[in-house]
Amino acid sequence: MSLSTPDTAPVRLLLIEDDVRLASLVQDYLSHENFAVQVQHHGDTAVAEFDPQQVDIVVLDLMLPGMNGLQVCTHLRQRYAGPILILTAKSSDIDHVMGLELGADDFVTKPIEPPVLLARLRALLRRAKAAAPQPKGEVLRFGSLQLDPQSHQVLLAGEEVELTTQEFELLGLLMRNAGTVLSRDAIYHNLRGIDYDGLDRTVDVRISRLRKKLQDNPEQPFRIRTVWGKGYLFVSNAWD
């Protein structure tokens, strides 16, 4: 995924929103902030016409005709590793957790001021760009697990593990701090660039997803351990 910057080409944003008036307002506002906004009003059409090579970031409503937002998120994640922000009128923790489990990177609850939405989008793009392959970067290896920052590839026992950008960033953070307990505050600040509010479950959900993808025991994890009251510990000798 190539991320545009204000002094080059516009950021290519796909907005999937069935409220025509809201979609028009968002499109108009972001078009003045160096975003090229493509709009889809139906979930099934958005999935059918989705081209991951033409999108830098996705803004996705939950309540959509044809296919709901959670279903759309699932389909997009099969082909797209870039940022997905869910824009929803729902404030339910269950909806948020489900979205994160399916691969969303952030949530914004309606109504929201356009400058706030813009700030969240830029924060997601900055994190995605920071996690993208860099000219230099040390390959991290622990037993059968390997993370390559240049190719943005993770291998476990020689098999590639498909991770979202945020999952890749989280795993890299854990591996670089192997043997050290990282608090939720530290992880949250590294992932989102803001202080942890004590309520957001984003870190816990992403840890759970990493454990599943890295064949850790979800009932008694031994590779990425929970240290109760303190945080999470990447166990360096658990990957043989």
C-alpha cells in the first residue's frame, strides 16, 4: 500500500456510507484536505468493486444495505491490509469488539465533527506509514518466528502469517521488547499515539487475534502471556 502525503498525490479514501447527505458532506470536507474520496452506498457493491491497489484507507459505516459493515470488513480484510476506520451511530462495546476482531483499526461514533474525523484518519495513516517497509530494518527472529520490517512479512515455522498493519506493528513492538512486560498504557500509546483511557479494549482484542494467528493457546497462552495487573509479555524461548 502506498500512502500519499499532502505535498504529493491525494490520499485515496474509500467511504462506504449509505447516508447520501453525510457521505457528500464528508467527501466535500476531505476533498479540501488532500483526500481523493470514492463513495459507495451499498455494502455488497463496495465489496464487489473493491480494488485494494487503489485505496489507502477505508471509512466504513456499520449499517449498510446489501451487506452490513461487519460483513464488509471481513471481506475487505481478506485482500487488504491497510487502515479501516468504522464510522457508526452505534456505541455498543459488543459492536466495537466485533469490529476489531474482524480487523478494523479504529472506531468513530456519530455524530462527529469533520476536523476530529480528519485527525483520526491522519493518525491511522501515520501509523500505517510507520509500519510500512522501510529501507533499513533488522529482521527479528525468535525460534520459528520471524518478522521482516522491510518486506512486512511474518513467518512462523516457514509459513507466512497474514497480519493487518496494526497487528504487524503490535507484534513488532512485543518482539523488540521480548522478556519485558509491556503495560496496556505503553502499548496503547505506541499504537495510537495517545494516552490510554482505561476503557478501550483495542489492545486486548489485538493480542487475542495475534495469539490465534501465531498458534498460541487462547486458554493458557504461553507465547504472549498476560501478566495480571501489569500487561503483556512476549516469551522469547516459546517459539521453538
